[in-house]
Amino acid sequence: VLWLMNWTIVYAIVAQYVPAIKVGLPHAFVLLLAGAAMSGAYYGLSLGIPRLFMRTGGMEYWNYGLAIYMPMFFAGILGGRNDWMTGLVEMERWLVWLLRVLVVAAWAVAGVYCSQNTELFGLQIGSLGLDPTYFQLLFPGVYSVPISIALIQIYHEFCNGTPQNKVMAFMSNASYAVYVTHKIPVNVVVLTFTQILEASGKTVLFMGSGHSLMWFLKSSDGLPDIPSSAIIWGGFIFCFALTQLVAWPLAFYFRKLPILNQIL
């Protein structure tokens, strides 16, 4: 939250003195190439920045910040000043569907990589010989561009009624603030779920520190144990539903606070 607010404030100051750059919406293929370049930058920064300094200054990992967050942030500013939104929602239909197919293909590739050495519906999946390192380091950039464009187009096509209903107006106004504040309700709800488990007689063990803090259940022999599938799925449904019920109203009123109402 802090790094995002800091950069937003820096932009609000610098933007007053930066001349407007006039440039039309690049072709979809050019945007996809930009995503590939972001992946290359992310790959290099992930290997080049020592892990000790990845979160220096409160940044949510500098490899993401420099290679993904900042380029997308400034692309959004450039697009906003040059009305790229019109070009995105009026894109040729075959390009629209090409981007959607690329997104689904990315999900399929991610599923293949993540399914290695796991059990799915009772089926044991062994190693497929795919190195997850390359996937993890090259996926974020190339995926971020088509999914961003596809989401804009899908929401414009299916969720942009005129006049806008009250629910969509509420979510539209609160959406950016949800992004900024979502970690607060997520963590509170997860901790609430662990307290429910404690109240049911189970012992929850926290391991790790900082960003890598995880929890397990204490087994009969006193060692950390992974929860059962029922607890995992129950926890997912509980945390997803309750987080949505808390995050959106919280963000809606959070953005109405003084100063924040001028930024969010």
C-alpha cells in the first residue's frame, strides 16, 4: 500500500511539469511485443537484483516494480491522455478474440506447469520435465498485456450498461481503492479463519516471517501438517466470500477520506 501511495503522490507532483505526449494507441501486436520486452526485463531483474534488496523502500519486489508495475502505470497515464480506451473497445473483432484466446492459452500453460508433481481428482501427476523457473520469470510480462486488454474489452462489452446500475457504479468507484487496500481485509479474514480452526480444537502453527509467513495445523506427533482438502476448500470459500463483503465497502469509504478523495 505504501509504495503505491508514494508513487501516486510522486506522479501527482511530477505530472504538473511533464509536457503532454501525443501518441495514438499502438497496434495490438506492438503491445504484445512490449509485453515480451517486459518479460525480458523482469527475467533480467529477477536474476540481477539481490534478494536482500528486493523489498527495499517498501517496494512490493523491485523486479515487479521496474519491469511490470511502472511500465503499466505510465502506459495507463499515456493512454488516458491520448484516449486509448476508445481504440481498445473499438478494436477489430478478430483481434479481440485473438487476445482472449491468448489469455486462455496462458491459463492452460500455467495449469500444465503448476500441475507437475501434484494430485488432481485422485490422479497423481508426476514431473513433466518442465522447468518452472523459466515459466515464473517469463510469464508475468507476456501475460499482463493481453489479460489487461481483454478485461477492459469484456467489462466494456458486458458490464457497461447505460445507465449504469447502482451495483456497477459502486464497484466502479471503489475498484482502484480495493486494489490499494485489499491486503488488509485479506489478512484479517485469513486470521479469522485460523481462529475458527483454533476454536474447533485444532492447533494452528505459524511458520516463516514477513512476506513468507504461512500457517499449518499441528499433527498428532506435534509436527506441522498440511490441512485436509476439506479445510483448504472450506477456507478458500470462506476467505473469498468474506473478503469480498469487507473489501468493497471498506474501499468505497476509504476513498472518501480527505486527500485520498483527490487521488483515488
